[in-house]
Amino acid sequence: MTRALRRLAILIFVIWALPAATAAYFATLWTPPAIPEDLGAVVVLSAGVPPDGRILGQTKARTETGVALVAAVAEGAAAPAIIFSGGRGGMDPAAKGTLMLDHARAMGLSTDRARAETGSHSTLQNALLSAPLLPRDGRPVAIVTHRYHLPRSWASFRWAGVRPLVLVPADPAGAPVEWRDIAMEGIKLPVNAARALLFDVLEALGLSVDATLPLLD
């Protein structure tokens, strides 16, 4: 292997390893911060659903964590807005955001500030399409997803202009680690960064969001 190829291999490894290591840290060692009393909104990010539309696995854990968070905050203050974010893809019978909202309602969620975001098919789109639905009052916004997914979610919502952010894991400390998911974050985060940059460049050149949104799928 020539020196140039070795350098390229090292560069590719570093680009993959840094986000993968960050995801591994969040999955294994990171301690969540306290939830602020003035929480303004909660955004719950979808994972997959089976063709029959049941809320299972990661999507169920995220939905139920979001509902529990709203209930806990509402004990001492007005209930924050809650957005369930996820579009319809593949063989989904409906948008995942709608299915999650229905599941939350069945659990007893009663806030009239609950909404579904139904157009997103990626974490970048979760952020971009949820942002207009959030209150713009300067209060913190909680992002609910699994630990390995939190760093990419944080970066996506920061890119979309949502801040300040509070990260809320849907999986408890010590939960089994899905190392495949962590390895994939080493690919997905750099790819997301490149797609977000291209989106920004095309927007600066005058292209509409409708024209450039598919770049973020």
C-alpha cells in the first residue's frame, strides 16, 4: 500500500471512529442531565414500525419515555408541547408520528399540545420539520431517542436552529448495547454533515426547501 493510500485509509478510519466512539460513550458511560423545570417542548423521534403499525421496540420505548417525561414535568408546571416525529415509509400503514401519537393517547396522554410531525424520513428531516411546530419562547426542548442516536440528533436539531436542547435517553443506563447501531453512527453522522452542508449551499443559491428536502432522506 502506498503512502497516499495509507493516509487515505487513516483519514477514513478517523472520520468513522470519532462519531462511533461518541455514540459508544453515550450508550455506555454518559449520564443524562437533570430535566429543567421550565421545559418548553418534547420531541420524540421514531424508529421503525412493523407493517401492521404496532408500536414496538425502540419506537415504543421512545414514545413511552416521552409520555412519562411530559407527565413528570406537568406535575409542577404546565405540560410542555410534545411532538412525535416520523413519516410514512416502506410498508408503514400510516406515518410513524401519527402511530406514536395514537399510542400515546391510548396510554392516557391528554395534553392538547400533542402533535404529530408526519413528513420526515431521517434525523435531519425530523429536526427540520419539527422546528416550525415548536414554541419559540426560549425554553429548553427535550429530544427523546436512544442513547447511541443522541449525538446525531443533537447535531441535527442544532443545525435546524432548535436550542437550548436537553437530551433524554429512551433506554436506561446499563441496557444492552447494540454495537451494530453504534458502528453505523460512524457512517451516518459524517454523511448527515455532508448532506446538511449541501442543503445549506443549495438554499443559499435560492433553491426552495421543497426542492432540496429529498436530499436529507
